[in-house]
Amino acid sequence: MAALSQQKFDISDLPHGLPGREQLRQFAASMLPQSERNGMELCFLTIALNANPQIARGRGSAMEAAGNRILGCIRAGDFLAVSGPAEFVVILAAGCKQLAASHVAERIQQAIEKPLNVTGQAIRMTCQVGISATRDDVLDVDRILANSAAALRQCNATGEKSIRHFSQTTQAEIDHHIFVTRELDGALCDGTIVPWFQPQVSLATGELTGFEALVRWDHPEKGILNPAAFLDVAEQSGQIEKIGEAVLSASILAIRDWHQGGFNVPRVAVNLSSSQLNNPCLAELIKWELDRHSVAPHHLTIEILESVLGGADSGVIARNLRSLKAIGVQVDLDDFGTGNASLINIRRFGVHRIKIDRAFIKGIDQDLEQQKITSAIITMANALGVEVLAEGVETFGEERFLQHIGCQYIQGFALARPMPFQDVVPWLKARAAQPMTA
């Protein structure tokens, strides 16, 4: 594994920045036997940047600048990799005691805190550091990385610039994390990470306007698992992008099959993770997938969180959104009202529709404040020429009020719960046999 040494490595040498999680695991696995033979511990530092959550990667980015600063704080024999959209992992070579690791973590924090100049913009960041060592547990790469990530999560309770060492008190959490991570690997291989589909309809006509694809895990023992059971672990383990790719691919296949069966499904909306949005090849990958299955781009919508759009002024995400718009893929802005997306960005990136967060919809027919807020969002969207969909509609009263104030589309249990692919066609047939209603 000597080829992975970073003695002369610069973050801009690779097209996507630093080595990723797989190279990190390879390097760690190569170092563990040597560490065991020499009776010396390896220290792992997981570093999370506290800044805009959508820090772009690549040459000239804040992520590149932060990576180069970290490289300046470690030795030639140490190793640095990217483990998430705003996260790094450092492996300090054998012989570095945990006390020394704390000093390295402090140096890294001091380096990161110095203002960055990225494409003419001054960016200020801080970071948290979680530390684990081989002596804390068995010589297992996944467990040591999980220990380090757990120590990082403990930082959340102690401030944005804290440093924490792994504690055995979190062992149950670590065991769960490792178990779910390994099960997810199998699930991604055997195709049990699947989309379920929830209908979206027009309030004016009652017609089906599409589905949202929602990820589920068809677990062989536990049954259908909702995202809350595994997405947090997937984020921490670096599996979230593969999960997103699986849902996207299956959703495009579903569109193809429905159209070939003669069913009019205008579009399917797929949620994209921040990892996917930070992939410089995203637009090309989506276009290739659409072309491969002969699905026109306008039948696909991507959903991005409002907080993501708020950080998309420049960099990879901005380029991806513009490229997707150029090929005809539509963009929905999810959970609107909970983030900080500017009106300028809504127009700049061609947002086709905003989805009002369910927090503003629940009980809206009874709550005057929610009525004012939602009415204002709809008025703003109309002025911008942007469509509006209300999420989480569960009652007839909510549905009627939303229609009264001019909301165009709804989605929620009042219409239908999310359903697996095999239940969609029976639902479409049953709906077609009924009188047209909203």
C-alpha cells in the first residue's frame, strides 16, 4: 500500500480531491498488522467542518483549502482522506500516542479557523474532532472508524470546536452502527434497498401528476424499514450515495415499465443526497441512466432540500443543477420553509416547484398562523412563476383549505400512503375506475 503514502501528495492532484473512504480502509488495513507487531497504536481522527453544509469539492474549493491545511498539520507517513461532504479522516502512523493525537487535533483546529479565501470569498470555518486508537478495541478497521465517528458525535454536546476521545460508554451505539453498516452493504448488493412511491395530484383537476420515490429497506428479517432506521448510519458510513443511486436507478426503471404498460405517470421525483449533489459527474450519470432506459428527462424530477439550495451559490452543486436543468430534468425544492434558500437561487437554478414542509400543513384548516405563512409562500411562488405542492396532507379539511388558498398540488396520507412498485399499477387501475376527484 505504499502507493497511498501522502509524503508528496497535494489535494488537487486527484480530480475529485483526496482519497475516499475505500482508499482509507485499504490504507488502514495495511497498517494494522504492522501496528500489532510493533505493539504501537494507530490513532484515527475524524474531522467535521462547521461551515456551510454544502462545501464544494475540487480544485479551488473550500474543501480543497481545508484539506491542504490539514495536510500541513500531519507528518509525511500519516494519511488523510475525505469521508463525507464536509468531513475528513486522518490516520496518524504507528507510535503516535493519544496525547499527541490531541495536540495534532488542536493544530488542525487552529489551521482551519484561519480565514479562507475561496474564489474571492472569505470563508470562516471551525471543526470538531473525534479520536480513537487501536488500543480501544480489536484490530478491525470498521470498528475503529466507527469509534472515531462516535467520538465526533459526542462533540455535538460540547460545542462546535470540541475534541473528544472515544469512550466505551458508546459501545452499544458502535455495535449497532457496525452491524447496520455491514447489513447495508449486503442490502445494496442484493437489491433490497428499494423505492416506494407516494402519489401527487392536482387540486384543480384531481389528476395524478406523479409520484415521489421514498427509500425503504426490505429487510429479510425485520420487514420494511423506514429511512429513520438506517439513513443516519448510511450518512456516517459513506453509503448514502450508493443508496441514492439505487433508488434513482429503480425509479427510472419504474417510469419505463409504467409507460410501456400504457399508464400515464407524468413524473417521478427522487431525493438526492448532498453526496450525490457534490458528485461532479452527477448530470452525466443521470443522463446516461435515462438514455439507457429510453426515459425522457422531463419525466424525472430531483428533489433537493432547501438547506442545500441555500449553499449552492457556486461550485459543484450549482453546476449540477444548471446541467440537469439544461437536459430537461426538473428540480423540486423540498421542505420549503425550514431552510434559507434565497429567492435569487430559486430563480437562478430553475426550481420548478417548491414543496411546503408538512410542519406548515398539519392542522392548517384550524391554525391561523399557519394559514398566513402558507398563503404568503403561495403568493411568493406565484410571483416567481414556481409551482407549489403541499406535503403531509392528511385530512379533508387540510385539503379543502389548501385548494381555497390556491395551492396547486398535494401529497400525503389523505390521498395514499407510500406503496411498493408492485402495488402501483393496481392503485392506478382502481383510481381510473373511480369518478375523478382530488
